[in-house]
Amino acid sequence: MSTESSSGMSRLIAGYQRFRANGWASNRQRWAALGEGQQPDVMIIACSDSRVDPAQIFDVDPGEVFVVRNVAAMVPPFETSPGHHGVSAALEFAVQFLKVKEVVVMGHGMCGGCKAALTREMYGTEPGQGGFIADWISMLDDAREQVVHKHGDHGAAAERAMEKAGVMVSLANLRTFPCVRQKERSGELKLTGAFFAISDGLLHILDEATGDFTPA
């Protein structure tokens, strides 16, 4: 093990020890209940970016939210082709078995995945050299055309527009899942789009009727 990785793990272990002494020990009853199962009301689909931890942003306790994180907070469209459908499996579990009442798609500012989708500046296209990323963010290609038409393919305005467009793409893809579509129609499930701006720490909520994001 390298010195760098050992140092990183050492920091994690130190954090775990603080958690055991404070967060876990002072809330034993809560953890005992969680040991019997989970009943979150909300699923959050967020980016893997290290700066946007949903649990921290929403200040929630363990067991309150079911979280899936991936590059650019993307939801792929419903499909039954062979493969490993990680996001689809998590969505199916949350909606069908945990029976969450709301799914929140949270994009964020300074998103590397959205910027790559916009500028198409990749390190490579071979798997392991950028190919997996390129394939994943190709889900934003149609949205990119509209953003580029209005804002160009570089600059702060274009990047922000791409980041917000990504949220709307994922919401649209969520509705291609029969279980999501049916439960939203019946009122059992609500879909919400959100955007967290790293630069000022503000959370914005999407009004799907207007396409505008307004501060919460």
C-alpha cells in the first residue's frame, strides 16, 4: 500500500473513530432501529462529485434518504438489454420495494461530467481512458444541441445551462420507467429536480412548468 493511500485511509479511520465515539454512541437507539431495516421516504440521485454530499447538504440522519450517486447525476432510460443496470436496479429497489414517496434528481455547479458533455474535451475514447465516461454522458447529447445553439459550447453560461439541462434529462428518463410513470400518475410518487450551486451554497428547485430553477 502506498504512503498516499495509507494516509487517506488513516484519515478515514480517524473519522470513523470520531463517529463511533460521538455519532454512533450518542444515538444508539436510532442505530438499533436501523438495524431492523430502512424506511426512507426520499430517494436522491446525485453526482459522485466529492463536493456535493446529499446527506450534508440536506442535513439528514442515517436512514432518511436513499442515495444513488454517479457521474453527472444521470438516470438512463428504461431498457431491458443485457448488461449491469446499476442505477435502474437502485431505482427499482427504492420505488418498488422501499416504496419511497419522492425521487429527487440533484445536479450541481462545476460538474465535470456536464462540462465534458458540453465541450466534448475527453482524455480518450477507449474504455479505461475516458470511454466509459464518454458513453455515459452521451445521454446528454440531445440536450447539448439545444444548449450549444443558445450559449455555445464553452463558458460559464453554457456550463450552467448544461448542468440544469442534465437534471431535466434525468427526470424525463425517470418517466420512461413503467413503475415510476404509474406511481407518479396515481400520486404515490413525486419527482423533483434540484440544483446545488457550489459557488454560493444555494439550493435551487425546478419548476417543471416553466423550466426555471428558483432558490429554495
